[in-house]
Amino acid sequence: MSDKLRLHGFNNLTSSLSFNIYDICYAKTEEQRGAYIDYIDELYNAERLTQILKDVTNIIGAHVLNISRQDYEPHGASVTILIAEHELEEPLSRENAEPGPGPLPETVVAHLDKSHVTVHTYPESHPDNGISTFRLDIDVSTCGMISPLKALNYLIHSFDSDIVTADYRVRGFTRDVDGRKLFIDHDITSIQDYISEDTKRAYQTIDVNVYQENMFHTKMLLKDFDLDNYLFGTSRRELSFEEADDIERRLRREMLEIFYSRNMD
């Protein structure tokens, strides 16, 4: 929010960032697909996700009050973090608490005093074509002086992000000192305004914005494609030319279908 903007009372606007990443790979056999799920489960376990949430909390200018986390068997984890805008003298910490309800294989929830952060993971593999997809969702909803967009670049670089979708929405209204309603408290034309130049050069991007509703949507598809980066349990040199070409075609199709949100039949 601009220092020149004088409000009457508290800033009642709610800013919400929904951030999704997709990691795509090819795992040919059932054993390899199971190993991929185990790999993802270990890579994004409760400890790693907790650290990412703590970093996000620090970046947006909030403070952690309480941490509770639990890993599950055979897969998944739950983490809850309580956060406030202002630091307390003696923050509390409680680890390995009882997990909360819900069928999600891996969950992280963080609460600010008037805001929240949630993280969910969705590993998935296809039994026939060998394609495995890992999706991670992060929602950061804040009010007052805390802006979720400050954490966007950190989140993109925290994961193997083949595809990124981001939605930003400002809801509600607040008032200036003259009583005039304000439906947004800063200038924004696109989520890409807050993405670093090197990141934008690495991705193909599409915007769908509804300015009159303060709704902003950006999709990002990684430009660089090295087949070895998408093979799990094997390498390009172990494949015939025809097999490698077929796998690359299927991977690219999977990525484009996710990017454009439609089947390419």
C-alpha cells in the first residue's frame, strides 16, 4: 500500500494469491511410478513444507507463533502454523501434534491473525502411459499491510515448476479518510508485474485479467525441454530413438493440456 494513501481505520481489503505448480515426469514401470511417489513424498515432507511456509511468512512480513506437524505412513504429511502480523515475546512451538482431518495426501495450513496460508500436494500417476504428475497448491490470503505477492518469486523457485498457474484477487473494500471507498490499494496490471525478469524469460506466459473485478490470472509453461529431466528411473541413452520420441510427445502433450486446461484429442 502506498505511504501516501491515508485510510480511515484498518485496511479491510483481502488480497488472495492462489499458486499452483506442476512437476511432470515419465515413469515406465509400476515399480518406477511407486518410486516416484516415494521420492516426491520425501522431497516435500512436513519438514520441508514447514520451512517453505516459514520462509513465506518471513517474506510477507508476518511472524510465526506456533508450529504443529505430522508425517503419515505410507505417504503424506500435515502441518499447521499459527502466524501474527506482530511478533510475540515468546512464540510457542508444538511439533508432532495430532493430524487434522481430510483425505489430502500432504497438507500444510498456516493462519495469520486475520489471514491464512495453506499448502496441499497431489501426486498422481497414469497406469497406462507412464506419465506421473505432481501438483502443489499454495493459497496465501492476507489483509492489512501484508502482501502475498512478495512471496511469488520465492515460491516459483522453491519447486521444480514445469507449469505454474497463479490467481490474484482483491476482495472487499476499505475507506480513505474522506470516506471514499477503495476497492484496491495498489497499482497492478498483471501478476507478471511481480515476477522477476529472468523467470519470465524462462517461461511462456499467458494472462487472463478481469480488471473491473480486480482479478488477475497468469499461466506459465517452462520453455526449456531436456528429456533427461523428465525421465524417472531411466535416461535418454537407454531408449531407442523411436521410444524417446514417443515419450517426449506424450510429455509435451500432458504439459500443453494442463497449460491450456483442455484435452488435445
